[in-house]
Amino acid sequence: MTRRKTWFQFLFDVSVWLSPLPIAGLFLWLIGDLILRGSGAFWPDAAEVGGNSVVIVFEQIIQFLTAAPERAGRGGGIGPILISTGLILSVCMTVALPIGLGTAIGLSEFLPVNSRFGRLVRRSLDVLSGVPSIVFGLFGNAFFCRFLGLKFSIASGGLTLACMVLPLLIRSAEEGFRAVPDSQRQAAAALGFSRWSTVFRIILPQASLGIVVGLILGTGRALAETAALIFTSGYVDRMPRSLGDSGRSLSIHIYDLSMNVPGGNENAYASALVLVASLAVINLGAHQLMTRLLKREVAYA
Amino acid sequence: MNRSFRAAAVVVAIACAIVAGCESRSTAPTSSKPIEIKQVTITGASTLAPLLSEIAKRFEKENPSIRIDVQTGGSSRGVSDTRSGLVDIGMVSRDLKSDEGDLQRFKIARDGVCLIVHKDNPVPSLSREQIVSIYTGGIRNWKDVGGVDSPITVVNKAEGRSTLEVFTGHFKIDSRKIHADVVIGDNEQGVKTVAGNPLAIGYVSIGTAEYDRESGIPIRLLPLEGIEASVKNVANGTFPMSRTLHLVTKSEPQGAVKEVVEFATSPKVHDLVRGLSFVPIE
Amino acid sequence: MFQSNKDRLLTALVIGMAAIAGSIVVIIAIFVVKESIPAMTHIGGSRFLTDESWHPADDAPRGQFNLLPILLGTVLSSMGAICVAAPLGVLSAVFCQFYAPLRVARWYRMIIELMAGVPSVVFGLWGLVVLVPIVASIHPPGQSLFTGIIILTLMILPTVVLLTDAAFSSVSHSYRQGAAALGLSRATTVLSVMIPAAWSGIVTAVLLGLVRALGETMAVVMVCGNVVRLPKGLFDPVRTLTGTIALEMGYARGDHRASLFFCGMVLLILVAVLVASIEIANRRGRHDTT
């Protein structure tokens, strides 16, 4: 009995140690491939090499990030597309974050565990998280673009994405709230804290890990989205002048270049590289911010 | 805690400032120069969307008072959105159907459709009967048409795509009888599929295929009925399987829409049409 | 009980936001059902199962609307992906939490977070250009259920790993200390203390992974082959519900368009059923332990 148990334990140990290998391996393969193909757009032409090639590469990267696309995206850069993507994302998060946090607070701190309303909202959010992005696209097109009259615009795209990332944000924030031990809530109540201060001084700071995870997952999902945006924020690749303009997101640009524009491969990969790199930066930033926040909380306590 | 709130407030304020900045920068020139900006919207065939985007940019440069928004969807979307008045101009990447006669049509370019195989495929050409048989499941192995002894991977286009209609129309195949192994959407997906599978056969826009072959992608364009598949042969009208790319409007175009249509069908954009490997209408 | 104005405001605010968040899916459902009504009245429910094949471009009398192969393709690809991703993801989360040195765990977590952000288009492009030719050389055509499962697994892994990881870290520290005090081995601690304690979080993680796989569109369109036929094996091409909508929406009119919305409705129902069954499973689990 004990021997079989140890054998099983050994097997478990081995599979735990081995599990990251295929995942990390495949992922690094993908990233390596992306870097290899994507950086091609930044290397100086053979004829130009002679000067300081590092400077040339740097200049080409800046050029690519700021210039407008030319010849249907095969030439030029992705300047306006980056701006559009950023604006779509800020609309999305500006709307989704307060609603998401509010809902999460309501669900886990205000409503009794077995309240009918809470269960209903949770269930509907679970279903919402499963709505395929393409259905969000169709819905966004009919609801935001046509019904609310926002047309093909960055605002429509951002709002559609906000609906999409909401369940993720709420779930993660809730997980974070659950991590706060009840003893702290009881202590706060015993000290006569109002609910307001309990939420803002005790719950939210401690749940920041969950919130940041949700934010990262949500940003990832929003940035990565193609299907929901093509019929809401649209295809126009010029510099947007307001949130009411149509603007092409980076992922749509990648899709169009790789699937629809002959000769678009090089810039498709370069754009994909930019997208993945910016996500890496966001992640690192979030981590830094988190550690700093946590430290400050400890200092205040 | 207060400090992190202040930090959050600062972030929000900066975000607002950026958005406001974008807004004010965009409104500033219009308020000093009161020209009315007219908006023209175009939607439809994904094949045409990159071309129209380029044409729109050139047009805007010449006519700063008109803005053109190009969206994409599909030929049928172009037709239905134009009909319902949702957009001003529709893009249609096929000849118009008999029940679409209510729309004004404008030829903008021509395009051929050809069969492609992998570069390493030894089969030099296929007859009409062989192609029909391959696509309807009669011939399943390359050795039956003089190739290697391996199964054929038949690449077909998704239901409703214009290229599929051109293909089935030319070969008089009932699209229900097609026995496909891979179904794809846009042209480049077809090229990538065939380039990655030496046993595949597919059909795509000639312009796309030629451009990709020139840039080193391992595909070969099969001649059709003895005529080489090339943009040149589409231009001189000898290549048998081709289509006309159209713009459509609901009624006789007026004002800004008229200007856009006239510009898009004028010789001023022929270099852009050729740049995307289509054939301009002379 | 004493409640300040601030508290009353906060309560109203969060309840209101919860109501907004909860009503979104209702609006979407109403809209999808409304648009698919023509499909249900013209074509009728049974034809979606009994028609010869899927040729929806013609209107109802002539068109063929057999959804069965598509439905099966959706179920097979997402179930296949979750069958690989769930064990692998949970093991990975265990690795991060209990096995790996702190620095390795941090690196691994970062890789997973990066992975969460890779757009489906990039996964699809990589799958089409790199993976499909490899699979094709083993067993043509290369675009198949198998390739789809690999890509989907990669795409849903981050969801499973990150959420399971979060579930583990929210298990109270006293459990870990208790297990350590009892002198339990690492594997036993994980298997008989941590996993049961984090069970509802793990189930949620797997559920969210599964629904993500069900809803994935662009990558699937690029690597699955999209042929509407019952697959005979792992290397046969499949079509999914989402892929059908993505491929055909721009070209669909009339009954065809309505039948695509019907696909959307079927997806919604699938997800709703899944959510309900998980909730039941969770509740039963809770009764068993108490």
C-alpha cells in the first residue's frame, strides 16, 4: 500500500517537473519564429550596411512604429494603427474596469452568498465569458454601431471589447477578494469601520493581485481580438482624429496583411512582433507596479 | 492608501488629457477653416478592400474636404449594405447577378482566377475534365494525373465567396458536389495552404499568386486550357477564367460619391490597381 | 445597523453595476435569438440535423443546413484541447506554486502571461505556416482536428494555469503550515490538501478554458481545415460553429444569415449548459465534503 503510494507520488513529482517543458518549448518556438520572421523588416538592406548598423536598425524600428502604412500595408509602418489600438483599449478599460470592480465588490462583499440576484448575475457572467468573440462582433455591430448610432468607430470597438473582458475582470477580482481572510473583515467591523473604508482600505489593496491578473488577462484578450473588432471599429488605417472615427486595430492589420494582401507577410510578422513585445512590456510594468504597491501597503500597515 | 489613490487619479487625468488632446487637435484646424467635411463610406469584398483603401488615401490628399471610410465584409455585404443605404458605395468582386440589376455598377478592375499547386509538384498541367474530376472526388490520387502516388489535398473556398462562384461557374460544377479536404477564406490563406503542402491543389486570384511566386513562395500557377496563367493574359483577355471587380451604388451617384466613383475608375489610379496585381480597365 | 450616506451610495453603485454586467448577456441573447428566428421558422429545427449537408447559400427550400458535423467539430476540437490543457495546466500551476524555485516560477509565470497575450491571429499564422506543413508531412492534409487541438491547447493553457495558480495562492496559509507540521510529502500535500482546497477555483479555471476553446475563431479558421464533414479520424479536417460564422458572415443573406445566427445561438446554449452543469457539480462537491 505504502509502496504503491510512493510510486504514484514519484510519478506525480515527475509529471509536475516535466509539465512546463512542452508548454514553454512550443511557446518559445512560436516566439523564436516570430522574432526571426518579424525582425526582417528592421534589418538594414545589405547595401546600406557600413554605417552604424545598430543605429540604422533603431531608426528603422522607429520609422516602422510611427509611419503610416503604404501600399495596402506592405510598405510604411503602423503609426495610425498603434494609436487606434491604444484608443480602443483605453475606451475598453475605462468602461470595463469600474463596472468590473464594482460588480466584483458587490458580488463578494455586499450580496449574501446565497442571494438570488448574486447567483443570477454570476451565472449570466459565466455565460457571457463563453460568448464567442465573433458573436460579440455581430452584437457590437448591431447594438453599438447601428442601434446607438456610434457607427464604425473606436468607441464602438472599445465598448464591444469592454463587454467581452468584463467577466474575466470580475472573476479575477473576485478570486482576489476571496483571498482576503474573513477575520480581517470581522476585525474591521469590530473596529467600527464603515463598509466604504473596509472596501477601500482593507479589501481592495489586498486583492490587487487578483485585479492585476484580471487586467493582464483582459488586456491580452482585448489586444488579441480580431473577430469582434472587424465589424465594430472597422478597417480604416488612417490616423484617427477622435473616438468617433473608425480605426483599424493591430490584430486586424496582422490578419489582413497575412490573409488578404499579397506580399504582406513581412509587415504582418513585424506587426505581430510589435504586438507581442508591447504585451511583454505591459506585463513587466504591471509586475513592477504590483510589487511596489504591495510594499507600500506593508509600510502603511 | 491615499497615495495610491492619488496615483490612480493622476493616471485617469493623464488619460483624459490625451483623449482631449486628440480631440482638440482634430477640431482645431476645422474650426479655423470652416470647410464642411463630407463622409463617404464604402464596404464589401475583402479582395477589393486594400485597393480601395489606397485609392481613398490618394483621393483624400487631392480633396481634403472629403473623407472616405473603407470597411470590409464580403461582396454580398457590399450589395446589401448599399441597397439598404447604410453605405454609399459597395465593392463587389464578381460579375453582378441578375437580381442585382437595381444597382448602378462601375467596373474598376479585372482579375483572373487560376489553379495553383506546390512548386515541387511534377504535374505540368491539368485538363478541364481532370480538374472537374479532382474537385468532385473522382480522382483522389496524384498518380492518376501523372504525379506521385499520394492522395490529393483539394483546397476549396468557403460557401458564398466570389472566387468559388467564379470557379464553379467556369467549370460548371455544382458546389454541393465538391469534395474538399481544406476549406479556406481569403486568397493568401489559399496560397499559404498550398505552399505548406506539396500534395495540395487550390485556386486563387492570379494577381495574388503571381505576386507571391515572384517573392519566392513555393507555388506554381497551372495553365488553363493551354493558356498560361498570368496577369498579362488576363489583361489581353485570353485567360478564360476571370472576373470583373465592381463598385456599386444605389442610385446615380451625386456630389462627393460621384467624385469618388469617377476618381476610382479614372486612369489616375491605374498604378494602384497594378500595384495590387489587378488589371486596370482601359 | 448604522449606515452612512457614503455606504448607501456605495451599495447602490455596486448593485447597479452588477445589474449592468449581468444584463449584457441577456441583451446579446435576445438579439441573437431575434436574428435567428427566420432560420427556425423557414428551415425548422429538425432540418439542422437531418439535411444532407451544409450548403446554406441558397434559401430555405433548396439550401441544405446540416449542422451536425459542425457541432461535432466544435465539441471534438474544444474537448480535445481541454483534455490536454487541463492536466497540463494544473500540473504547471502546481509546479509554479509548490515545486519550482521562486525565480524559476516567476519566469515561468511570465512566459504564461506573455502567452495569454499572443493574439489568436498570431497563433493561427504560426499554426498555418509552421505546424500545418509538419502535420501534412505525417498525414495530409495537415489542416485537421489534430492541428486545431494543438493550437487551441496553447491558447487556453494560460487561462487554466493563471487561474489555477491564483486559486492555489488564495488557499489559506494555515493549510500549508498544517500539512508541513504533519510531515506530509510534497506530492501528498498537493494531492490531498491543496487540490481539494482549491477545487472550485480549478474547476472554474478549466471551465473558462473550455469556453475559450469553444469560442475561439480566427486561429481555428486557419488551422482546422473547415470542411463540413463528419471527421473519421484525428487527422481529418473539421469545421467549428465559430469558424462557420467567421467564414460566411460577410457573404450571407436571408436564411443563410439567419442560420449563422442560429449557430451563434447554439454556441450560447452550449455555454449555458456547461455553466449550469459545472454549478451543479460544484454544489454536489460541497455537499460531499460537508
